[in-house]
Amino acid sequence: MTSTVQDRPAIKPYVVSHYINGQVVAGHGSRSADIYNPALGEPVGRLNLANRQDINDVVAAAKKASAAWADTGVIRRSKVLFAMRERMIARTDEMARAITREHGKVLSDAKGEIGRAIETVEFACGILEQLKGGYSDQVASDIDVFSIRQPLGVIAGITPFNFPVMVPMWMAPVAIACGNAFILKPSERDPSASLMLAQMWQEAGLPDGVFNVLQGDKEAVDGLLTHPDVDGISFVGSTPIAKYVHETALAHGKRVQALGGAKNHALVMPDADMDLAAEHMSAAAFGSAGERCMAISVGIAVGSAADILAEKLREQANKVVVQDGMHPDSDMGPLVTRASQERVKRIIGEAEAAGAKLVADGRNIQVQGREQGFFVGPTVIDEVKTDMSAYTEEIFGPVLVILRVPTLAAGIELINANPYGNGTGIFTSSGAAAREFQRRIKVGMVGINVPVPVPVAWYSFGGWKDSLFGDYHIYGADGVRFCTRKKVVTQRWPELHGEIKASFDFPSH
Ligand code: NAD
């Protein structure tokens, strides 16, 4: 659906650069990249890309700051988190506009991601509770044992374009609250929000050098993965890069968590409330133009659910208002790049050529006043088969494919055979079906009549199989474990009870 838009926004070209040791610096690199406004389809700014010297500068600043920050009392550290929460709330609108301008998602959705980012800050405000160790009194004569958790040192976060505030803030609040210094390497596509975050951390009272931003591409990432003074790598992005980051960081002796791509299935039973299922699947598939790692991109229709679901999804797709994300009525904005737009259209064409049925086709959408924008309209493709590219590829666009299966068991088997395992959901009115699904499914995050089951900050976020490489999920208790090393102390104070004889035997109690 199309509608008219406001006039073109007045755009003053801008330059986005690094933030090192409390200062915005231009850096030493000679390379730069365009920053686009995807709704207009044209560049609006330039991004300075880091070189080796910038990488060394940022790591040196973070390493220096990490020692004093690790020695700062935990309660003092958490006070900075409380202040950060206030700063983020106060500047939500401003940050949301920066996200929409460079990413394309609608303003209300940009505010939504900032809300989830604030939630992780709220979790990190209570870090003292998370850092509590265990204590065992008198495990042997005059001997106590206790455990503590200490920061890793310097953690680098490498983040994708699709959540330029939320994903960095899945990482930084926990890393910083645990006493680490943090280096953010944001996506090249929408880097402006990273500098706003840096400014807010400074306003919140975080010492210089504890939060830094390095802008760049592969050169910056490789520099961080191999630098001897970087202790931990948190990565979120596509599966091939997640795999590469995981292997490279491990080979360089670092702790690493690398979250990858997704193909999230929603299974619809014939007993489901079909209106609810179609409405929620449409929002989960087309929200943020499908550029969410938790987007529902596959509907699995069981038995007689298929025809009615396809029809209701067609109705839902046709209702979506596609517009510049700044437009107050917009439900869905453009894709992030021209290349993305072309790739998504190609995959839709391949499905059609392979015999799938186009229930709604968004390839030819025209948004008035935004003719050069990277738009693709909501698309629903029925009767897709598992060997079609629309099923095998992570489309990362507003495309929902439907596969038909005869039974719940067949649906579970199909989902479990997929290499990804990020999120999934079931729509049903049967508790027994929901329980069977939730127990048997090989996926990290499961929704029951909930299409986008992103766990709240107090539970960690992570997928299975090709959606996560490494042992730790992100944020929550797993985030704390990732950002700290455990130490177990066995203590005795001999002067209290006189001399104790040393033994050549292995100590037993
Ligand atoms: P991407 O993998 O292209 O980029 C992610 C980061 O890696 C960026 O900072 C980028 O600069 C860097 N990078 C890109 N190519 C590189 C290379 N060859 N070597 C080293 N570094 C490189 O991902 P994207 O397109 O920005 O984001 C979309 C992807 O992220 C999707 O696959 C989506 O599913 C995934 N994602 C996953 C989650 C999750 O929680 N599992 C969350 C958000 C996004």
C-alpha cells in the first residue's frame, strides 16, 4: 500500500568518526565509506574507517582505563549504570531519529529497540547481586573456600546494522558493570547512534577510556580479533562472519561469543486462533522490513490450517503501510541497502520460477516521494519447498514463506532439520501440542502464541546450531559469566591456631 509523504528532509552532510579515551577523533585512516538514508536511497554522511594505528590507540586507551575501572567499587560502578538509564530515557527521541535516518525502520520501532536496550542497563544496575560469589565455611580444619568473579579486562563488541542501539547495549552495560573496558565496533551502515551512546556514557560519569567506539570494516574487526590486549569478543551478525570471528578470536586465545543468523519458523496448528496467528505473524515478519534476527520468516501450516492461514496473511500483508520510517503512519520502512533490496527481489523471483505461489508480491512497490528508496513491500509465498532459495537462504527482508506439513511431528522434524536455531514459535490452543513443541524443538528461544520471543534482560539471549558459536548466550546471567573469570580461593590463617605441618601428599580432608 502506498500513501503520500512529507517533504524531503533538509540534510546537512555529516562525518562520523571514532571515540577514543573520551574524545571524538578523526583517526589516522585514509579510507571512508558513505552512510545512506535508505528511504531516500542516497548518501547523507561519511564514515571514517579505522586503520592499524587507530586500532592500537583504542586498545591502548581501553587497556589503561580497565585497570582503574576494575578497582572501582561495584556500587560506584552501578551508579553510572543508573545515570546511563536516565540519559537514555531523556534522549530516546533523538536517538530514534538517528536510527530511522540511517537504518530505515519506523520511529516507533526504533524507540522499541531503545526500550529493550534500557532494559539491559536496568539489569546491569543490579550487578552486585550477579557478582555474588559462594562461601563455604570450614571445609577442612580452619580452611574456608570462596569464589569471586573478576573482569576479563578489555572486551570488544562487533555489532550488526539491524539494531544499532539494542545490540551494542546487549553487551556494553554488562561488560562495563562487571568492571571491563569496552570497545564498540558498530556496523558501517548506521553508525551515528554509537557516538550518541558514547556521549551518554560520559555524561553518566563513566571514566574516559572505559567505553570507546572504533568505526570500521573488516580491517578494524581483524585488528580487534588478533590484538593481544583484547581479552574477549562479543559478536552479533551473519552466520558466515560469526563463524569466522569465532574461529579467529579463539585461535588468538580470546574468549568469544558469536551470535549468527536465523531462519525463524512459526508453526500454526489447525486449532489456533487464526486471526491472532495471522496478525502476529504479519507483524513479526514485516516489522522492521523483516530485518530482525528474530523475525518470523517461515510459517509452517499444519493440515487444514494452510489455506485459511494463507488467505489471512494475504489480507494482513495488504494492510501494511510502507513508507519512509519518519512518516507517522508508516508500519514498515525500506531495506538497508540497494544490494539488499535487489537480493530480496531475486529470491522472490526464484521462488516464483520454482513453482511456489505468490500470495502477496512486494517487488513492484512505489513509495511516492521516495522513488529511489530501497523499498520492497510485504511478500507472502505459499507452497514453498525446502530446496528453494526462499527457504535455504536467510532472506532478511519482508518475505514470509509458507510450508505445508501434515502433522505437528512433521513440522517439528522440519524445523529441527534447519541449520539455524535462533527463535521459533507455535500458535495453538492445545497445551499438549505446545508442550510437545517446546520440549522437542532444537531452537534456543521459543514462543507459545508469542511470535518474537526475545527474552527479557534477566534471561539470556541466544540460539542453537548455526545461530550461535561459543558457550555463552548474551546478556543476563550468561553475559555476566562471559564478562568475568571465576576465581576460587582456599584460605587458612595459621596464626589463629598455631603451626600446621606441610604434607607431601595431595591434600584430602
Ligand atoms: P554482518 O555479518 O554483515 O556484519 C556484522 C558485523 O561484522 C559488522 O560490524 C561488520 O562490519 C562486520 N563484518 C562484516 N563483514 C566482515 C568480514 N568479512 N570480516 C570481519 N568483519 C566483518 O551482519 P549485518 O548484515 O550487519 O547484520 C545482519 C545479520 O546479523 C543477519 O544475519 C542477522 O540474522 C544477524 N543478527 C543476529 C542476531 C542474533 O542475535 N543472533 C541479532 C541481530 C542480527
